[in-house]
Amino acid sequence: MKSLAFLLSVSALVSATLARIHVGPCPDISGKIVSVPDLSPFTGKWYEIQKFNNFFERGLECNYAEYSLSSDGTYINVNNTGYNGESYTSQVGKATQPTPPLGAFIVTFGVNPITPSTPNYNLLALDTSSYALIYSCFDVFNIGGIEYSWILSREPTISASVLESLTGNLTALGVDVSNFVLTDQTNCP
């Protein structure tokens, strides 16, 4: 009973931050993470197509990320940007790849007081010229998880068949994609 009360408390906290609750243990994605031996093709601009809601993008539209290699080539500079109805706002961070060539990254931002020790940005599907599927889930005592996911595209839109394939990858893992939210990429200034 204590576990249920704890999960409900965590659920309320996560709901307040607009993250997604995964009931039961997080799916095992260890064999699903793609290889990224060269970071250069992954750099550039990526448009957000769909996501699970999260607190750091609340109220934003026209979201995109720009990735660039650090001057020494050891990590990726991250610039996440979105439009709040009046102007663009950005969060700048850093993505490190702890076990290359595995496409599992630890992404940190200066506004986050906690630095993750395990990858929180896992590439489950990638075509560097077209799309990327990112997923992470953090177990809460194996009774539930807090999950994040994004579908990114090199263009502001993506074909229905590619979108269906990418969401199918998540569904096959047991992820409920019915809570995916479409990012408005129309009429972006």
C-alpha cells in the first residue's frame, strides 16, 4: 500500500511538471539504441514533430534544436529553442556520449540543478538526413517510470508513414503513444 501511495505522490508531482508516467518498470531499451560512431552527421537543425509533454517546453510552439560539435569534438552543444507567442526563447546545454558509438547521451542544461549519471537521451531510430526518435524512462522503484520522448525531423513536417513507423517502435516497447502531443510548426515567425 505504501508503494501505491508513493506512486500516486510521484504521479502528482510528474503531472504538475507535465512529464509522462509509465506504469510498471521502464522498458528495456538496451538492444534498441542505435549506433552513432560519428557525431558530425547528427549536428544541425532538428524540428520537433511530436513529444510527451514536459515542463521545460510548456507553452512553446515552433520548437527546434540545433546541435553543433564542441571545438574539441568531444561533446555536442545543444540549443533548444521555442516560440512563446511573443519571442523565441532558448535553453543551451551539452550532450555527452559516455559509451560511444552507442547513441545514448547525457544531456544537461545550466537551469537543471541535477546532473544525470545515466543517459537521458537515447536514440532508438535515426536517419541523419530525415528523422530521429528519442526516448528515456527513469524507474521509480520498479513500480513506475517517468518518461520523455521526442520525434524530430530535419523539416518542419514528417510523412505519415515515417511517423507511424517511429511511433510503432515505441508501441512495440510497451510505450503508450496516445499521449504524444503534436508540436505546432505552422506560421512560425
